[in-house]
Amino acid sequence: MASDKKRRKQHAVARKLDGGKPAAAADGDRRHKHFGPMARQVQQRKRAVREWTLDDGPPPGA
């Protein structure tokens, strides 16, 4: 079984061959590719809810 250090090195080399993005960026790209438009809509809805306060009440259609 490969050690953690060796596995990290192998992944780093594979990423360089694949386009050289760091792990976090590659993971974000993959997540965006799989869940892109749907996840973006959900995030926008969450933000929209945060924007109005309890005093104002929900905007029409929320």
C-alpha cells in the first residue's frame, strides 16, 4: 500500500499532466460540471432569501 506522501506526489504529477490545476480547483471544476446550472440556481435562491429581512417580509414569488 502506498504511503500518503507517495499518493500525494502521484496525484500531483497526474494533475500536472492533466492541465496543472491544484486539487481544489480540479474538484471545483468537476463539481461544477456535474451539478453546474442546478447548483447555481439553488445558491441564487438561498442568497435571495438572505437578502430580505423579517421586517420587509418575503418578496413576491419567494
